[in-house]
Amino acid sequence: MSQEMFDKLAQAVIDGESEDAEALAKQALEQKLDPLACITNGLTVGIQKTGELFASGEYYLPELIIGADAMKAAMQILEPALLSGQEREVTGTIVIGTVEGDLHEIGKTLVGTMMTANGFRVIDLGTDIPSADFIDAVKESGANLVGASALLTTTMLQQEKLISSLKDAGLREQVKVMVGGAPVTASYAKQIGADGYAEDAISAVDLAMRLIDAPA
Amino acid sequence: MTSMTGKQRISAAFKKTFSDADPELDRVPAYMFSGACNSQLVGSTIGELMQDGQIFAKGQLAAYERYKPDIMLMMWDLNVDLEAIGNEIRFPDDSMPVITKEILEDKGKLSSLQVPDPKKDGRLPAYLDACIEVKKHVTDSPVSGVIAGPWTIAMGLRGAANLLRDSIKDPEYIHELMEFCIQATINSTQALSEIGVGVGYSEAPASMDLISPKMYREFVFPYHKKIVDHFKEKKIGVGLHVCGNADAILDDLVATGVSNLSVDSGSDLALAVEATRGKAVLIGNVPTELFLAESAEEMRQSIQNCIHVAPNDSGYILATGCEVPAIAPPKKVDWFMDLAEELGAYN
Ligand code: B12
């Protein structure tokens, strides 16, 4: 019976049905199913499949976005129900956002979704995010990764500023910093002291795994 | 052959596309999309230039003097319509304007929105005045306005991710929203053509970077066609610019009936040549990042390649794929017109 529920949860994510996902999550708790198993064997399987469909070109951005929405909706029900001491095993925690002055939203969202699909806890701050907000989020979440997106040559400079702000806040040792966005290059990333650069969402996941020494 | 003016070169490009005539050209017609970066020529911040139409006009005139493009493109800020409709915008000193509030974050507000009046609302009047001012001084080259296209307006009002969600969850809403947005684009286009400025609209988010070809056909194409048809009746030709990779929809873009199509470096110029031949003047597509390169070598190769791929027998204008980055040094913008001059000579 639990496998049936896991499959339904996964399917709700693949179909991007937030309301279904939320209702199923509630039902699962009523049936006293293990919330952790619902996440791991249901939602995560669904978002992984969604990511694969995107990578193979069958899904476009909209399907990916609503898939991530559905996952989030169910997580909001399941996470608080995790038993104390029972922790969702996450690959790592990343604070991600588009830097101050930049409103390009999609690349960052896509990276966040693929990271979620690969077991990361993702705190997506949104766009036009000042360094100070990144820092608050790192402190609050205890993240070990920061991802900064910039699509304009004028806002790339903010990535450098973010790195020095992390240093000033005494957090630079705690986090690995990844940068990306169309005008950003590996050599620029190196020059500003970032830990890594990735040119698309799939390589961003690989990079994150490598940076925190997660088993692939 | 003595040197031609911008107007003569552009008119020749149109004749090559739309008639059997094959007028001679001294060199490939060429221009760049520049606005923000001209703040450097007039010693203002980017923020000042974006908020003051007269500083913008001064910047464009300084750019015209210095670079002598064959079209003087009035590239200001694509948020002008959005702001007039109700979005809130912040103007950083040293970077491009940013939207701080999307008016349709709550989608229900659509019914209460007003189509802006270009002569009254927001920075639209300042934009028109800047165009009038520049047109007064630039007599050798056509002056052309840049208008936010309906999909760009829709995305700006609703937010990018939200609009993509709507495409699956509430497609009817997008159609309603697009009906509203084309009114804004049509009004701005009308106002610009009344002051004798060329008209074209820009659709950064209509490419395959963000949407599927199917989405373009369902949500965008019908509205692009409506705009073009509206102005065809008035014998006004409109242009279209699409950022990013538009390869899969090139035929659709041409089928909207636009008289010129400008493609970004993400699109394949050879495919665009085939799609536009005899139907629309093709414009493009030197990568904008080359305006930040160490040397002019890559730009030289890119321009050479464009000229090679888009032969002189079809109407073609060499241009940047998109806007020159705001912090590109003027010296590197010089490269572009100098190289067009050097490599673009037809003999
Ligand atoms: C769509 C788009 C827009 C939309 C954005 C909608 C939105 N809310 O997101 C709109 C129309 C609003 C827009 C506005 C502008 N844009 Co724009 N836009 C684009 C376009 C066409 C696609 C960007 C996109 O979403 N791509 C799809 C996503 C999936 O790709 P991506 O963002 O590159 O992300 C991938 C990777 O880069 C990487 N990645 C991204 N972030 C991160 C982060 C990390 C940590 C990692 C590891 C990886 C990573 O992984 C992602 C997934 O594979 C690009 C063209 C291009 N070549 O990129 C121009 C482009 C980015 N824009 C450009 C410009 C100039 C502007 C404007 C200034 C235009 C204007 N004159 O008003 C404004 C800027 C406003 C501002 N203050 O930010 C230029 C930038 C040039 C430059 N070097 O500075 C570009 C490159 C166009 C060009 N050819 O010149 N734009």
C-alpha cells in the first residue's frame, strides 16, 4: 500500500499537480505512512524523473517549474511531520539567488530545481538579491553551498562583492561558492575567488557534488 | 563609388528583399544596438540616463557622431511600458533598471489595468521627446524606435516563472493578458510612427531559451501577427527582434509578416538567411560579449563570417545580436563600425 502512495506522489510531481501532491501528502500522514519514506521514495523519485524528461528535451521549462512547485507543496506537509531525530538525508544545502541589480530569473530557478532533484536542500532567494540577504540566509540555514547567478556584465561584479562579504561575515570557510550565468566564465570565477563555475544546470549539480565531496 | 549615406544603404537592403531591383551598395549596411553604454560618452551614470530622456537623447547623439551607424536605434529601457502600466522599477547608478514589483503577481489585477497613453504615462513621453530630438539632428540615417513586444510586457507584468506556470495551468489567462499587452505595443508603435520614426518591437523572452516552439505558436504568434496586420493596413512596416536561440521558429517569425527580422547570436544566421530571403530584411548577429573582448580579433572573425553567410543578394544589415553591454568601452564599439567599413566593402 505504501508503494502505491509513493508512486502517486511521484506522479503528482511529474504532472506538476501541486494540489494533488499536497492532498496526497496529507492522506499519507493520515494513513500513518513514514513521511521520510514518502519524500525519498515518492517526491524525490518524481522530481528526478522530471529532471530527466527535461534533460532529454521532452519537457520544457514550464513542466519543470510546476514539477518543482508540486514537490514543494508536498514537502511543506511532510517535512514538519518528520519524527524528531529523523532527518531527511540531504546531499547538501545551497542558498541560491540572482545577484543585486539583475532580474534574470530562469537560469537560477533551473539550477535550483536540478539541485533539488539530486537531493539537495535548496533555499531559493529569488532575483535582485543583495549580498546581505545571501549572508542572512547562509547563517539561518547553515548552508554549505552558495550559488550566485548573474546574466549581465554589469552585475557580474556583484558576484565578487558577495564573495568578499562572505569573508567579512566570517562565513567563507563554511560555504563553497558557485557562480554562473551567460556572461560568466570559468576564468572569471577563478579570478574572483569562487570555488567553481558551471555552464548549465546539469553540470552545476556535478560541480556541487564535487565541491562538497558528495558521493555521486 | 562615392560613399553612401545610412538612408541609402538601408533603402538598398529593403529593395533587395522586396523587389527585383539589385541596387549597388558601397558596403554592408551596419549598426549596433546601443543605449546604456552611451552614458560613458556624456559622463552620466546609467541610472541618470535611464531616468532622463534628454540625457538619453544626448547619449544617442554622441553615439551617432562617434560611430556613424546606418540606423540610429533608440535603445533605452525595455521597462518603459511596464512602468507606465504599473510595475515598480529601481534605477541603480551603475547597472540596468530592475523591476522591484510585478503588478500582476496577483493575476486578478489584470482587469483593472489601463493601457498606457504614450503621450502621458510614465517615461513614455520622455521617450517620444528623445526620439524627436534625435531625429532633428540625425538626417543621414533612419532613426528607429524600440518597443517592448507583447510577450516581453506579459512576462514583465506577471513575472517570468509565473507566466511559464500559467502556460500550463491557465492558458486562457495568457490569451487575455496578451490581448491587453498588444494594445500597449500597438499604442507605442502608433505614437512613434506618427513622429516619423521607424518601428520595431523587441521580444527577448520569445526564444527557445525560455519557451518551446509550440508555446510560441500558441501564445505569441497570433498576437505578433495581429500587431503586424494592424499596421499593414496603415502601410506601416514593423520590425521584430528576438534574443537568444530562435532557430526553431524562424519561419513562424517571418510568417508574422514583419518587414525586418533581427536575430541574436544564439540563432544560426545561415538558417535565418533562408527563412527571410525575399520576405524580410535580415539583421544580425554579432555576439555582444565581443564588445568586452581583449582584442578585436574575435569580432573581426564574427563580422567576416556574418558577411560571408548573408550574401549581398538578399537584404541584409550587419548588426549586434542584442544590446551592446552597458560597460563596453567606446573604443571597442569603434571596432564594430570600423570593421564593418573594412570587411564589408562590396566590389
Ligand atoms: C530572457 C532574457 C531576458 C528576460 C528575463 C526574464 C526573467 N525575468 O528572467 C528580460 C526580457 C526581462 C531581460 C531583460 C534584460 N536583458 Co536579458 N536576456 C534574456 C535571454 C534571452 C535569455 C536568458 C535566460 O533566461 N536563459 C535561459 C536560462 C535557462 O539560461 P541561463 O540564464 O543562461 O542559465 C543557465 C546557465 O547560465 C547556468 N546558470 C545560471 N545561473 C547559474 C548560477 C549558478 C550558481 C550556476 C552554477 C550556473 C548557473 O545554468 C542555467 C541553466 O542551464 C538572454 C540571452 C542569453 N544569451 O542568455 C538575454 C541577456 C542575458 N539579456 C541581456 C540584456 C542586455 C538585458 C537587458 C539589459 C535588456 C534591456 N536593455 O533592457 C535587461 C536587463 C534587466 C536587468 N536589470 O536584469 C544580455 C546581457 C548582455 C550582457 N553581457 O550584459 C543577454 C545576454 C542578451 C544578449 N545577447 O546580449 N532579458
